[in-house]
Amino acid sequence: MVVFLFLLTSYTYAGTITVNSLADTDARGGDITLREAIMLSEGDLNFDLLSIEEQVQVSTPVGKGIADTINFGISGTIIVRSDLLTITDSGTVIDASSQWSGVWSGGEPGVTLSGGWNKIGLHINGADNCHIRGLFITEFVKGVEISEGAQFNTIGGLGIGNRNVISGNGERGVLIHYPGTDNNVVSGNYIGTDVTGTADLGNSEFGVDIGYGAQWNTIGGTTAAERNIISGNDGWCAVVIDGSRTDNNVIKGNYIGIDVSGTAALGNSENGSFIGGTAAGERNIISGNNGGVGVLLVNAANNTVSGNYIGTDITGTTALACFQHLVESY
């Protein structure tokens, strides 16, 4: 007699939720809004309470403890009426890439989140392996915040439509802070510019702020697709790394203070880890910052500035004006 033994492993497969309304409500109607989608993903809204029309937009299972993907079946602007719900469930993906018009070189996000200047944007709080991509995030106090020990999250990414445009916010474009908030990646985004990467929309303070003990986070990458354009920001600096034990963060391959072409200044108005590297792909271009600092280090240890083009265009041979400091540490 032959006995076959089968090892059965239990998996929780991710569900998908499709946003098909530009409203900002959680009322039971015939459509799924972004707010309702986040509530479903967080376990704050039960699938069984949805109308039949809403249930069609959801592939179960979804909810707390499940790595849900929130897609968009509609393009346009969502006027956010109150703070968006905090993302605390690991594995959550908010993906608007399907609504992009065009491709990397000429496209733009098809879904805009507009906060009216007095609300928090997308906030990943203590969750891991989340992904936000393909959105235009504007007019919030903070565009994207990662905090409270959140790890291995990605803002942006590679491929058509994954870029976020995070500009025109009241304080920071991207804020990564507090101990344990480590190993997050911000890549392929426009932070402070318009959707073309050539005009100034700014974030009123910093483009990217890493602080209060966050470590091992990466801004940019070694390839052109991973490059962030961090330009046109209006506050102290484009990128700031500040606070005790805010160590071993990596900033590489970005354009800081110049436009997407790499040849025209698009300055950060006041003040524009391992900043740069030995390989050409790790080089930051830090130029064109109008009376400010491209990168600011404050009480941050174990950070290195290496291999960058500072004060030039992409070729390294043509000067682009910078009126105060390009990199400052104290």
C-alpha cells in the first residue's frame, strides 16, 4: 500500500477594491469612494454592509490583515473633505497607474487628491510593505507621511504610471519620521514640480524630510526610472535629514533644484545618510537652488556626500546658478 501525504498550507490571498467615484463620502450608495476603499481595507467597513452595486467593485476577501490593492476605475480630482484615513494595515497598495494618460516621458497622473490646505494626506502609520503610486497629491498639510515604525514601504516606483506628483502642499511633500521607521523607498516621483517636471509648484517647507530617528531609508536610486525630481520647493530645503540617530539614510540619483531635463535650474527657494555614491547612476545633480540649501543635515550622524554634480547641469560641465548653499551640515 502506498500512502501519499500532502502538506496543506493556508494562505490569505489579497483582494482588490476599485474606486469608481470621485466623491469623498462613506455613505451607502452605488459607488466606491477612496474613503470607503480605505475603510474596507482597514476593516472599518464590512463588505456585507455594501450595496449590491458597491459589492461588484470588490473582489473578496478584503479587510484587516489582508494585503488589499485599491485600484481606480475613474480619473479626475477627489476633493478631500476631512483627513484621509490612516493606513495601518500592512501590504495595502493604492494604485492609480491605470488612470495615467500617456507614459513616463509625456504622461501625467489621472487621479488627483486635493486637500484644501488643512488636511493630512496619505499617512502610513506603523504598516509595512505598502505602496502608493500614480497619484497627484496636492494642497495637503503633508502630502505623504510615513511614521511610527512603518517599514519597507514604497512611494512611487518603476514602470509606466507609478510616479506620484507630490507638490503644492502646505508643509512637507514627504515626511518620514520616528525611530523604527526604516527601509522605506521614495523613488521615481516629482516632488515640488508640476506634472511635466519643468514648472514650480513647490511644497511650502521641505520636499523630503527624514527625521527623529528614522534610518536606512532611500530617496532615489541608481536608474533614471528611480530618480526623483525634487525641485521648486519653497521652504528651508529640498531634502532635510535631521535629529539624533537619523542615520544611514541614502539619497542618490536625484535631480535636486533642476528640472526633468537635467539642464535647466528649477530652484528650491531657501534651503535645497549617504548622498550620492561612486557609481554614475548614484550621482545626484544638486543645482539651481535659489538662495537656499539643496540638502541639509542637522545633528545626523554617519552620512556621506560623495560623487555628486553640485552647481552644474547633467553633463557636469555647464554651471547652473546657486545663490547660497548646495549642501549644508551642522
